[in-house]
Amino acid sequence: MSDGGLQSQGSPVIRCESVYKIFGKNAGSLLNGSNGFINQAEAAAASCIVGVNNASFEVQAGELLIIMGLSGSGKSTLLRCITRLSDATAGKILIEGEDILTMNPKELLEVRRSKMGMVFQNFGLLPHKTVLENIAFPLQVKGGTTKESVERARDMTQLVGLQGRENYFPRELSGGQQQRVGIARSLAVEPDIWFLDEPFSALDPLIRREMQDEFLRLQAALKKTILFVTHDFDEALRLADRIAIMKEGVIEQLDTPANIVLNPATEYVRKFTEEVPREKVLKIESVMDALDASEDLSDLTVSRDAIIETVAEAILNQSKPVGVTDDSGTLVGSLHASHVVKVLFGQHTGEQ
Amino acid sequence: MFRLSLQSKLTQFTVLLLVFAALCQIIGPSEDGSGNYLWRLPPLLKEIPFLINDLVRGLMFEWMPIDVYDPTIEEYEQKPLFREITRAVSSAFLFIIGAVRELILGGSKTIVAFTSWDFLRDNPWADWPALPWTVVAGWAMVLGYRLQGWWMAILAGLASLYISIFGQWAPSMKTLSFILIAAPVSVFIGLVFGILAYKNKVIEALLNPLLNVAQTMPHYSYLVPIIVLFGVGDHAAALVTILFATPSMVRLVLLGLKNVPTDVVDAGKMSGCSEFQMLFKVLIPTAKRDVLIGVNQVVMQCLSMTVIAAFIGAQGLGSNLLIALNSLRIGTGLEIGICIVLIAVVFDKMSLAWAHKQTDYFADLSFVERHKPLLICGVILVTGVLLAMAGSLLFEEGFNYFYIVPHNKGITTAPFWQAGVDWVWDTFFYMLKTFNEWLITSVLVPMRDSYLAMPVIATFVLVMGIAYILAGVRSALIVCGFLLFIALSEYWDRALITMYMATFAVIVSGVIGVTLGSLCAQNEYASKAVLLLCDFLQTFPSFIYLIPVIMLFGITDTSVLIASLAYAIVPATRFTVEGLRSVPPVLHDAGAMCGVSRLQRLVSIDFPVAFPHIMLGVNQTVNFALMMVIIGAFIGTIDLGQLILKAISEPQGTGIGITLGICVAFIALAADQIIRTWANNRKKMLGLD
């Protein structure tokens, strides 16, 4: 449960082992001189900037991992290393078991053409191509015929709700619409892995919300393996299966949203979680008590995966404790209103 | 803080000026004319022209001899490789130019080249006639309409009409034919080098100083080496035009490619583009606008070279203009000048329209719809030919005005202009003469003498001091390097004369331009109008500016200076208006709420914020003034330009021409270094750009 329950399934789609990205001429010697994490002060003394500092993690198939951090934390650098838009200084990055850092240009091209799709913060749309042509571009680059590519691109415009705007140029679209094109383009080749680099950061808050919903809808249907970078903690909590929080190139904590809120690993992470409304993040399971046979439960039951906020009112209206069920409907625990109130309004729950 | 630094800058300048004045007083020319290196540096670099000459000669006549089969003596002969290459290039160019020319103006050499004279005699139909001018005019209109609409079509039509009825058709088409060769070649070379520089940092680093020098070298100094390497004629003119026009294309291609957003580059990579796909499907299309503005620049540069290229044998409007000016037929010169300007304006507007045109990929058109312009062109061709045939019956005295209006049979307004010039001379003779004499005796001559009376060490101290105070140590050293080259060559005194003329032109045109710009910037409509006027004036090839001043002031230094002034006012005005208009409106609001008056706002808000941009205008003014001063050598000055012009007709000219050109380029680059560094620092400080 602590790692989102996904670690056990097969081999990871993405696996990073001690990845470093160091900017500066003395990167090599700096790396040799240290084991494990590089000291920031030492790096500064060697006039180097450490973008990614000893990052190791895995992403399982169908998992949505969000890399969260403030600007300059190295989150985008890490993403660029994994896509090899820039070369990591050291470490191993395995995409479906193959080390992307040792690939030759041809293999890399092949991986990008078939396995990866990416969405960019500033959309990265080709200004001289229409919506349809932009979406068809990766297919044509791959060598598809115009007819096939255009047909597929038509389907994609429907998927992202841009039908009727196929012949528009990017400059004629709003930001939200442009990013829909970006999303459609990144999905056109049906990639296994979907990279999103702050896809909604350039959008207005209302549009951002709308796009997040859209994104969740797409992901529910497509079940891609996703690496998503954002600086917005709320966004991360809303979307993620797991979150990696980065600071100065180091992954401070990598865990499920609930665990990050309830058990922040470092002071830095705790500061992020302080202001977070818990009821919006936590699932019922994190506040339920063990099943006590003697207890008299209410008729109402709730799913253990439900977010507290969505069922809080119903629970608080009950006079008796409420039963908690798992996916198959068996009772797995009970919920006391007093406990819920404590979680929602108390400073610290201290227990699960 | 600001007050303090201003004061310290003031002190620095005062000290600098005092030192300069003291040096001027102390050091004088030595009596025996030798040895005093503080007065003039020894010409240590005077061998450079000869070295360049030897190099070129070696290359042309000795380097890498190869066996070449000579069909006339039916034997192999030893010939140097390089000369064979230049010969091949020359004849290729000559051939293509001839082909295009014959396509428009008629002729048979090209057809003969593929067949033989016998073939032509047996098949008289193959003797290609000229296109009737009505056809070319009609095509120009269709093209204009396609690119921008009716206005462009009318402009193109009127321009063709003017050219034709004034009897300038044949020379105009000759000029056109060589632009149609030079421009595409320049664009191609520019693209290649731009892409190479974008791909490779080393190439960029190597290319950058070359481009700097190439863009500031005066037009004339390109002529000499081309003559030596390629001879004289239309091909040489085309080559010199290409040489002159390519650098700005390289610059703009590089700029455009660098400005492609990183997200777009990354998106291309993540879509799995190969290098080739990346370049031609992502980078260049995205940079399309800059690339096409480069094309526009190339076309304009080509046109500005038409007159100068005539010095080395370009046929067409340019050579006619030169002949007219040389024989002081101002009226004819003016008419030809207007032709050149018209061609330039039409080309400028058309290529800009092309740059801003967006293709519609999805318009679902029928065959006829899609090929409508082509079909119309076909119709025009048939109509034009029929009209020309009808014309041959209609006009009995032998000149078919529907075919080609001959040179001497067009309408001419030359007598009118000539009469105008005479009238101006008769009426204002004393006024002009007095003004001219006053300017020469009480401004120009004293200014020149004082420039020449500067000891070299004082000049260095002054210029480097200014560079140091405004732009820092690095700039001071760079400027020193530039000056040192000139001081160590033989041409320091000539350079001083060039500098004095340029300084005069820059100061006067700067003052006029900035004043004019500031006044116009106060009103939105005036700003727009003056910017349009600047656009229009900038399409004039520089040589054209000489015509009206010769009309008024005859062949004197005054003419050159006034032409330089007129030419150099344009950038000063433009940048002032742009700078002042781009002051953020929020600053105006803030000022208004503090209760500033209009004048206070201008002095304490607008000017300080716009000043760096205005200085960039002044920088261009320096460049323009220098270019014009050098071009002015055509009507007789005694500075570097005159020497460059003289070098064209000298056997040893190559080296001298190039060295002199570099001297002029270095003057421009020194000024550029100081002003640009200062303006950029200042902009950074103000948090602009």
C-alpha cells in the first residue's frame, strides 16, 4: 500500500539508476570525487551546477508518476535526461529494459518514433502547419503515407475535441486549444510512454482545471505509462499515482499523494503539505479503523478508495460508525466520525 | 547613485578632453618629416597590399598547374587550376545571364550554344524574339495580384508602364536579368552558410568577424578583386553583387534558426525527426519569416549594386546612369534613377508580401481554379503577342510601340529637368554658391585641417578613452586594434579625411534625424507617416541620392556631404520614432499621475528609456554616412574612397582596394563596437529586451 501497490507488477517501463546531470566543465572530476549525493557547496566550488543529483526510481506500466518541484529544482532536467533531449552526465536510464544513454542515434530515433510521446509547456507547435498537419507530423516523419496520417490525425482531433478546427493555424487557437493539439500530436503514434513537461502551466487557472479533467479522462481510457512534470502541488495531488518531490536536483520523497501529505519525509516536503486540505487528498483507507466485530455499524458503507471530501458529509450525518469496503464489497474497516473530524481539522493525525 | 556615476562620467570625459587637448598642443609634426612616432605611426603594414597582390597572382597564375586540353592548338597545355575554375565560373554565369536576357529581350546565342549557327539558319523560327513589354508588364501585374492584391498589381503595372514609355525598357530588362541570377544564387549561398553556422559553433565563430567586415566594407572595394579574378563584364557584376548581397542573408538565416523556440526543436526531436527532416520540415519552415526577410534584403542589396556594378561592366540601367551623370545630363540621370527606384520598390513590396503570405493547404480547388494565374499569364502572352503583331501594322515608321519602345523613341522629360536645373542654377546661383563657399571655407576646411592636425597618439587616447568610459576595457582594446591597423597602414591621413566627412554627416544628420523623430513621435499619425517615408527612402539604392545633390551643388565636397546627410538621416529618424513610441504606456500613466508636463515627460521619461534604441539608430547612421562618403568618391573627394576608386584601374589595385576597404570597415566597426556595447549594457541596465 505504501508505494501505491504497483511495485509488484513485472519489470518497470522506466528505470533510473543513479542518474546525474551536472552542468559545467568540471563535471567529471566532481562526479568521481563523490559517492552518492553530490554536495551543493562542492559543486559550487567547482563552478558546476547540479541539475539532477543521484536520481533512482522506477515507473511501472500504466502508472502516472509526477515529478514535482519549484523552478530550478531539476525536474525538467530529469525529464529531458530520460527522453535524452539532453544527455545525462552519469547513470543508467532503462526504457523497457534498454539503456537509452548507450543507444546510437538511429536506435534513439526509433524509440522516439514508436514508444515516446511528449507534450511541452509552450506547446512546441510548428507555426507553419495547421492543426491537422501538426498532429500528422510524427506519423509523416515516421514514413506514413499522407492519407493514413491524415486519417489518424482526424481521429486524434476528435479525441481531444478539436473537430472543426483541423485547418486552423496554431496562432489562431487559444492556449488551451493549442495544448490540445500538442496532446493529440504526442498521442498520434500511440506511444507506450507519455511525457508531459508542465503541460498546463502556461494556461489560465480555469482552463487548467478543464484540461486536467480532460487529461484524467484520456488516461482512464488509454492507460499510458506517464511521466508528468509540474510545479503545481495541487495538480500533482490531483492527478498522480505517485509523486516525486525534487529540490536542488535531489528527489526528496517519492510516494503516493496520501503518504506524502500524512508522512512528509523532510522539512521541505512538510512545508508543501502544510496548506493542503487533507480531505481533498486522503482516501478513506487512511482514516479508517480496524474492523471491530462488536461494533454496531451504520447501514451506509463507503469504498476505501473514496476521497474523504466526497463522502464526508454523509459520514458525519450518521450516528453510528460507517463500514468501509474494498473493491469486491467485503467489509475491511470502520470509520468513526470523530476520527474524520480529527483528520480534517486536527494538526496531526499521528496514526493511520 | 545615478547622479554620482553621472558626475564621475562627466569628470572622466573632462579629464579625457584635457589630456587630448594637451597632447594636441605638445606633439607636432617633426621638422625633418621622420621619426616622430607620436605624431604619425610608421607604415609598418604598407606591405599588406603587395602581399595580397602576390597571393592573388600566385593563385591565379602559378598555383596547382593542371593539364588542360586546348581545342584550338589540339594539345594539352599547363594551366593553373584556380584560373581555370574562375574561368569556368565566369563563363557559366555569362551563359546563364545571357540566356535569361535573351528570354526577355530576344536573341539567339543561347539557342546557338545548344545547336549551331547552321541550325538557326535552317530553322528561322528558332530565332527567339523579345517578349513584348505588354506581356512582361501583364505578368508582373498577375504576380503582384497573387502576392498581395490589386494595389500591388497596379503598382507593378504602373512601374512597367513608366519604364516602357520612358524608353528604358531594354536597359531595365538587362538589369532585371542579372538580378534574377544574382539574387537566387545569393539566397542559396546565404542559406547554406546560415545553416552551417547554425549547426557548427566553430563555423559560426569564424564566419562572424568575416560577416562584420563584409557588411561594413564599402561597395567599391569588392570591385577590384573581382576584376582581377573574373575580368570585366556582366558575369563579374553578378559575382560582385552576390558577394555584396550574401552576408545579410547569412545573418538573417542564422538569426531565424536561432530564434526557433526550443519547445519546437524538442517537439521535432521527440517526433523522431532525422537531421534532414529536422532541418527542412521543422527549422527552416519555422524560421520562414526571417529567411524571407533575408531574401528581401538580398534583392534590395542587388538593386543597390546595379549602379556600382556598372563600374565593372554590368549592362543596363546602372551603366546608362553612370554615363548620364558623367556627362552631366542630370535630366536623363533622374529618369533612369526613377526607373531603378521603381524596380526596387516593386521588388521590395513583392518580396515582403511573399514573406508574409501564408499558404492555404486545404483550399479544395478545381484544376482551373488552382492554375488560374498561370492560365491568365498564358492569355496575357497570347494577347501581348497579337497586340505586338497588330502594332507592327499600325505604326508605320518602323517602331512598334506595342513591342519594345526603343531607347530614343520614348517620351522623355529630360529637357524639362535640364531646364529646371538651369533655372535653379540661374536663379539661386549666388545663394547656392555663397552657401557652398561658406560651408567649405568656414566649416569643412577648418574641420578637415583640425582632424589632420591631430597627433596619432592623441587620436588613440581620445577614441580609446571614449570607448573605455562608455563601453569598458574590452571595447577599448578592440577599438585600439581596429585603429592600429589603419594607423600602421599608409592611409592614416586619408582615413582622417574620411572620418571628418563621416563625423560631419553623422553629427548633422543625427541632430536633424533625432529632432525630426522626436517631433513626429508626439503624434501617432505623424509617426506612422514618417516610418512609411523612411521605408520608402530606404529602398532607394544609395547611388540615387547623388543625382539631386549634383543637380543643386555641382561637383564638390558639399554635394557628397549633403547626399550622406540625406541618406543617413533616415535611420536616425526611424530609430528615434521607434524608440520613443515603444516606451511602455504604463510609464506614461505613472508619469501622468506624478503630474509631469508633456515636456517633462519627454525629457525625464521618454528620452532616458528610448535612448539606447536611438543610439542604435545613430550606429546605423554612422554606417550609412560612411558608405555614402565613400560612394561620393565618384564625384570627387580626396579620402579613402577616391583611392579605392582609383585602385580599380590599377594593375596593382587588388591589394590596395582590399586594404582600403578593410580600413573603412574598421572605422565603421570601431564606432559600432563602442555604440552597440554601450547601448546593450544600457538596455540591460534598464531591464529592456
